[in-house]
Amino acid sequence: MNRNASSYKKAAIMSASPERLILMLYDGALDAMRRAKTGFAIADLKERNEMISNNLIKAQNIFGELQRSLRTERGSEFADRMFGLYDFYSLKLNEANFNKDEAPIDVVIELFTEIRDAWEEMLSKQKTKAEVVPSASGLGVGAGISLRA
């Protein structure tokens, strides 16, 4: 990655909301799994295995980060279910890596894409709900602006 692209990516991450960061992690995991799948077409065995393994490990690391982002201490049923799903995805990718088999990767990509798309839809609905409320009194710059999400 060139320096300008790296700087842009860093700026995007630093300025993103927590919800947008989760979406970035989802996209990163999907990208890593897709790159791992391209490894199956590489003829050189060492290069093939490195491409598959490195990218599956990267996706598993992202699933671990997603697990750490959950607020499981609150006893949330949603957090518990997502934690279990991320565990399942990591186990399937471990199976794919160990057996050098694409099928478990395909399963994870299919299931995880549904969650990623639902998350993106939730974010877009939040964005459209945000509205500017006109000022009831002239209290100065920004006094009457409220964002509701």
C-alpha cells in the first residue's frame, strides 16, 4: 500500500464512529477471507499455503477483535449470541486452514455477509433518522441544532 493510501486509511479509521469501525472490521474480515480463497489457485505449494493461512489468521484476528468489542458484562443476549457466532466463524476458518479446504470459508463468507449487510443497513437507517431541529430561540451558533438517532 502506498503512503498516501495508508495515510487516508489511517485518517478514515481515526475519524470513524464506533459503529462505522465495526463495519470496517466486517469488511476487513470479508476481504481477508476472499484473499485466502484466491490462494487456492496458486500453483506453488509454499506460496499457496502462506496466502491461505495468513489471510485466514487475519480474519480470525478480526473476529477476536469483534468479540472484544462486545459488551458481554451487561448480560446482553445479543452480545452472547454474537460472541458465539464469532467463535463459530473462527472454528470454521481454523478447519479450512488445517484441511486447506475452501468449503468452510464459503460458509463463513455467506453467513457473515448477511450480518455485515444488516449492520450497514442499520447504520444507513440511523443516518436517515438524524435530523436538524430548528432553533426555538436565537441562542447563538448551533443552539437549536439537535441530532436524533
